Amino acid sequence: LQPEMAAGNYCLAMFTVADTEEGYQRLTKALLEIDKELTQMSYKCNVWHKNTGIPAPETVIPLHSAWDMPRKRVLLSKAIGKIAAEFVNLYPPGTPILVPGERITEELCDRIREDCEKGLNVQGVEQNEDGVWMNCIE
């Protein structure tokens, strides 16, 4: 079994029509074992949170309005409190971390920076020798 994509705290597993019943059973067994271990960990140290553990960002401007607003490129470290101008997501699977119009929090900046440092494919940001940059609404 090989995951389609793995990130810092989750992975994406997919089946195809060519997979065998034995493969389905192996993945099901593995997922149940992982779930059991995480549940036991959460009772012992209370550190496991559903998904990322980061609160959902506040929508400040509706997506349809934010999409066409003037934007400014800023360092990720200076983006806290600003409004996202672009989608930021890990690909695959492409689930957004930020959507245009949402407020950028310190927790989200930390998550994006950590994902970049791990070498994950973070779309919607630019990484270069000066740091990680993103577009924010002016």
C-alpha cells in the first residue's frame, strides 16, 4: 500500500478499480489501528486535535469580492492579520488552507511555513532565498 500524498499530519489514500479485496482489507485494518492509537494518545496527553487543530479562518470579505481586489506581495511573517488574496493549499489533494477573503492568523502562517520547510507542495505561496511570500489584499 502506498499513499497518494503524505503531509505533516495527514495522508491521502485512494483505491482504484484495479485494487484487490486484500488491499482494501489491509488498508482498512491499518486505518483502524492508527485510529485506535490516536484515540489512546488523545486521552493520555490531550494533544491530538481533529484535522489540524487550527481554528477555521475568519471570512472577512466574500470570495467573489476578494478575488478581484488589489493585492500586495508580502513576506509570510508579515502577513499575520492581513487578508488572503489567493488560495493557499497543499497539492495533492488541493484542500485549501486559506481562501481569498480570509484573515491570516499566526497559526496558519506557522502551518504554511512548516509545510514549506518539509518540502511539501504548497500552492499559492512563493518560496525563494528571501523567504516565503504570499499575496494579501491591500
